[in-house]
Amino acid sequence: MFTDIVYWLFLLAIAAQCGYALYFFRRIFFMPAAKQLPVTERQPVSIIICAKNEARNLQKNLPAILSQQYHNAAGKPMFEVIVVNDNSTDNTASIMQEMERQYDNLWDVLITDTVERDLQGKKFALSYGVVYAKNDWLLLTDADCAPTSDHWLEQMVTPLAAGKEIVAGYGGYNKTWGLLNAFIRWETLHTFLQYSTYSLAGKPYMAVGRNLACTKNILLRAQKSDVWNALPSGDDDLLVSIAGNATNTAVVCHPSSFTYSDAKATWAEWIAQKQRHMSTGKYYSSDLKMLLADYAGSHAVVWIGFFILLSYAKWKIVAALFIARCIIYWILWIVTAVRLREKNLIYFFPFFDIGWMVYNFAFLPYITWKNKQQWT
């Protein structure tokens, strides 16, 4: 009796997994191609970076951001870079003073410990940057991120010229040795596959603050929402879930539009980071929470059911369906890996497929109810 119930649950889970693949994830094959933005269509851009004790990263990454090829017809840069120094205790101030002397379009905005805060964590620093931003087009990234090319800015804001208000990009992690680094990069790849194809299907729900463009108006609108200040971080997810819709959100997936940062080096550091990131999920719309939960739940049922049913009378059917499901998903992940220049992760797919189930069980409390109330 028990195995019969598991068998039917397994069949339902297989059907759900195939449904997600065919309706959402297949859209990775049709990701819009990169476009060149004519000089006549360019508008000035404000790049905002919120930094807290990020002196080393700013010194390393700001030159690549400030060297973006985004100019007007006269060859003058059409962008400014605003670094919001949120009460840093390292030598961020001296680094910024030195770099401001080298770049006319770099601005250091200091938040001292005497400033009264009306928002939590990074959101307060971001709101400060928006106030100082001179332009209506904004590009958000982090101090520890470096763009892959000097056309990053152009690629990320091109959809804004076409009338979009939110543009989600890919924020990858640098490759190093070790299983943790590989899994972090795979999980980032898998997350991009989800939010990019959901957006293409008209159901945007998240982006990554490491690589996100938007209009100033849409960000100000999101900041007025009741849930905006529920967490100290999560500005990227909340922006999309509050203000994104089927017509105003775009995804950019071209190698010249990527940003990269260093992944966490220890399991403890990565777990703390994920606890903070996942706290935002409870504020998604009800239908999106249901879709994401059903996807993760059906994934778990497929794997657990497969192992339980190996000795079942209909094990050949179970095995055939399981293999078919794996082939479909591994093909989707291979295509995504090629697009995101993560081909060396392909060999890990069988292991990380089951690893993602363990991952979801481990972080379930933070997805459903816990908040990580700090930004460092």
C-alpha cells in the first residue's frame, strides 16, 4: 500500500517536473540576443555601489567599472559612479579620496554613524545613493563585483532604452578549486535559469543586486511598499517582486554583460550568506511561492521516490521515467552552462541534482519564516 502511494506521487512529481521544463525552462533556448545601443538612444546612467568595509574590493574593481565604453557623440562618458560608504571602519575613505582625484565621474557619498536611519541595512545605503544619483537610469552592483567587459554598462541598460523598467543580469562567481566553489557556481547557474525563464514567461520574481539595472522611478515606487523595510537586504528580489510585471522586466544574458565576484571560501560563510538571501522568499506573491514550492517539492519527490521504488514491481517504468526526466533537465542545464560560460560544471550535474534536494531541506526554515537581520 505504501509503495503504491509513493508510486503515484512519483508519477505526479515527474509530470510536474516535465511541466516546469516544457513551460518555463525551455525558454533558455530563446534568450534574447545582445543588441548594440546607438549613441543617439543613450541616456546618462548612474552606477550605484553600496559599500561597507570594502576598501580592497573597491580598489580592485572600480577601475573596470569606470572604464566602461559608454560615451556620447563627443566621446564624453555618459555615466557616473556613486559609491555609498556606509560608515566603514577600514580605509575606504582614503581609497575613495585617492580615486576621486583620478576620475571626474566618481562620487563618494559618506554615511556616518550619526545619521538617523529610516531603513534597514543595505536598503538605507541604497536610498542614499538614489538621492545623490543625477540620472533616471540606474545600474546596481556590489563592491566585490567586476564586469566581464567594458560594454557591461551598455548591455545592461539597452532594454531600458526599449521601454523596460527593470533589467536582470547574471552575477557569477570566479572559479576556484573545491566542491564548495563548484556547488555555489552551479546553484547560481540554476537560480539564473529559474528567474530568467520565469521572467520570459511573464512572471518575474527576482534578480541579483550584483547586476541589476532599473529606472529611478521604479525603485522609488518599490521603496514605498510596506514590505520594503521588512528586511535589511533583499532589495533586488523585492524590487522585482513588488514592481516587476510581464511587460516592464527584461533579462540580459550575454557574456559581455556578466559580473563576477569571489565566492565564499568556507561552508560556514556560504551558509550565513544563503540564510540572508533566502529570507526574502516569503515576501513573493502567493502564486510565485506556490510555483517555486511545487518545483522544489516535485524535485524532492522524484529523487526520494526513485530510491524507494527501486524494488517496486513497476521499477522498470520508474527507472525509465526517472532517466527521461534527468536527460531533459541535464540538457537544459548544459545549455544554460554554455550560455553562462560554466561548461566545466557539466560533469557535476548528476551530483548537484540530488544535492539541490538536500540544499532545499537544509534551508527550508529560512525560506519559510526566519529572517537574517543584518547586512555586513
